[in-house]
Amino acid sequence: MALTIIKSHLNNTHYLVNFQQNSTRRNQNTRIQTKHIFHFNSLQHFINLSMKKSLSSSSSSSSLIKSSLIDPDGGPLVDLVVPENEKALKKKEAESMPKLKLSKIDLEWVHVISEGWANPLKGFMREDEYLQSMHFNFLRLNDGNIVNMSLPIVLAIDDKDKETIGLSSDVGLIAPDGNLIAILRSVQIYKHNKEERIARIWGTTAPGLPYVEEVITPAGNWLIGGDLEVLEPIKYNDGLDHYRLSPRELRKEFDKRQADAVFAFQLRNPVHNGHALLMNDTRRRLLEMGYKNPILLLHPLGGFVKADDVPLDVRMEQHSKVNINFLHFTFLILDLKVYFLYIVLAGSRRWCP
């Protein structure tokens, strides 16, 4: 069968389709409406999906934080810091509980969870959450919805800690400096299968993974999960705490600046010309799409990074000056002290709240 398409003399926007089969000509006029060329804009596509999600979720729940931005993933934003008028009573109660001493990285995870960066997680993962995250990369909520959670957030303990806790349902958490900083409620202790955890997250058990060698391998053989009550906001007293805004504080800042779009750029190095070109180009594209006041959120990594990286305080100083030379718009710097896992997991799973 031969197919020929002949332009119609009657109308330039339609076509005459002429079929020839078995040497018998049969004329059949079929009108085909021409279509405009479609240019796919991945950024616009992502924003459209986000806006649809925001509209559907905000219509079903009036308790979500009101902001010019999309609603938090997983429902209302988690804030696990104990109110000021309850702190004294909680601290007194915690004094009689078994205690666990946290490492520096454990403390950073308390920071992650307490401010809502791992929303809707309300504490270190219990076993069902741990297995969902490790094997399916998400958590299923009570209402049936699912939330991306591709990295298990867990607290490891050793045999001695497990024996100390015994049958207690609540545990006090002690910071590396010796201060009581949180309570872990309704705890569950379960086996820490390190090899499975490493294989599922990195896709290999080969030696040479910094986070594995420095954190997981020497960790205890048990994991403890439960609900967190944080007695004091986590601070590092390194002169950079004013950069560490919580998700709730960031949303207030975006509203204060009347941002109708926010685009984030995460980096672990000083900003250079290539970074600046990408940032400026993203803003240009957002303006072309109709946004009036897009704001850049700069995300420097401030926790577990490579040993030869530029020190955090030097990078933060450079970031605070970069607007003068490179960027031609307002931007906000957030030091991600808590997001140390991005570097060690490069090339495998990524975690974003």
C-alpha cells in the first residue's frame, strides 16, 4: 500500500490523503488539523505539577501553613521543639529516664528531624519506617498518602545502651557537650543490619565509603526509634547559627520578601562564574514565565564534607559577598549544617526534605 499526501488547493490548513492499493485508486478526503509546535519546558512542567499538588492539598486541609509557596510534603510542617512553658517540667521528667549519649552526627540528625527538614518524620525511625525507607524509598502515611524518604534516619546504640534502657519506654538524649537536649518517647529497639543498610543505600558494600567507615561500621548493633521532644533548639555556637533558618522561618522570610517563586542552589564550594551563570539564567527563565519576584535560596553544605573542602566559615563569608560581583537580585543564604549526607551519597541516593 502506498501513501501519498497532497496539499489541498481548497484550504492551506488541510490535506488530501490519497490511498493507492492493488492498482485500484480510491480517493478518500481526510481533513487533518495542523498543530502548533510544542516546546517542552521542564521547569514550567515541574512548577505546574507542584501548583496542582498545592491546590489539591490546601483544599483538603486548612491546618497547613499558609504561604505563597507550595505546602510542605507530608502535611503540616513538623516542629518538635518543646514550648517554653513546658520545658521545665519536661526536663525534670527526663532526669529520671535512662540516658543515651549522642555523637556529633546524631545531634545533627536531631536538628534535621526537630525543625521539619524530614517532614513528616517525628522522630528516629522505628522498624516499619526504616524498612519502608530502605526498600521502597518512601513512607506510607496513615491516610494512605506516600512521602519520599529514600534515606533511613536512625539512631544506633550498642549492647550496653540496650541493657541500660531495659524496659523503659522513654529515654533522655544527651548532647556531646553533656547537656540534656531531648526525650525519645515510646521507643522501639530493633536489630541494626549494617551490611543490608549499606548495600541498599549505596548499592555496594565495597570499602572506601567515608560515611560507612566513619559512622555506620563503628556504630552499635541495635537501632532505637521513637518520637522526639526537643528541649532546646539545636545550636552550634560557631558564629554561623544566624544562617541556619528552620523551614518555618524560611517560609516567613519568603513571605516577608513577597517572593512568588523560590529557586534553590546547593553547593559545597565557593560560588564561581559557572554557578552564577546558572543562577542568573534560572531567574531569567522564571521572569519570562511570568513570575515577578523570584528569590534565590543558596544552600551551602556545612556538615559532613570532604576533608580538603574549603572551610565552612570561609565559604559563608564568600557567599555573603557574592551578590556584589555575580548576582543581580536578592538572595538568601541558608547553611545546611544538617545535610551532611549529600556529599557521602553522591552518585547513589539523594535525600531532600
